[in-house]
Amino acid sequence: MKAEHNFLTPRNLYEKLLREAERLNNEPNGDNFFNFIATAYHLEEWIKKSPISSNETAKRILRKISRNPFMKQCCKVVEGQSHFIFRVRKDGSIKIVIDEVEWEPKKIKDEILQLFETYFKIK
């Protein structure tokens, strides 16, 4: 494990998002899910404030991130406008319930990671 983590750039926070995704993969629970979505939420804000955000490609990606239904739901949870339930069913499947709608946490995680991966490929 790395002895020092710098949080100076959006890339540093993106690397944290990847670590949070790994934690969620290894130990799926409500705490790890919340940590993942909170990091994604803040990463979007960090990108908006970065110098590259004025690049036209970056602007398009930021619009795509902000319009994504999972990011919208996650932002509502992080801002306290909505709440979520992390539910493990009897069959072992895991669901996230946000505003009475069930989602698969893996699908949320994978789609959010894909959104940010696109940004960091151009950076």
C-alpha cells in the first residue's frame, strides 16, 4: 500500500475512485458504496475547476457526466436530497434502492468508472 497519497489534481482523486471501486468489489456494503459515489461526486467538481475543463472535448465529457442518470442519483444522495438502502437479497444478489428504484451497484460503479475513464484518457 502506498505510504503517501497526494490530493492535488483531479487525477489523484480519480486514482482514489479506482481504489474505492476495488474496495466495493472486494467488500460490497453501504459504506463502500457511499465512499465510491461521494468520491465520484467530488471528482466531477474537481474536474470542473481544473485548467483542462476549458477544452471542448473535456466540456463534452463533463456534460455527459452531469447528465448521466446514475451520477444524478448519486449526487442527490451525497447532497442529502435522497437516501439509499443497500440491500442483500436472500439469493445473494445486491441492490441499491434510491428513491424507491432498485439499481445494481455493479452497474452503477462500472458506468461511473467508464465516464471518468473517458476523461482521463484525453488528459
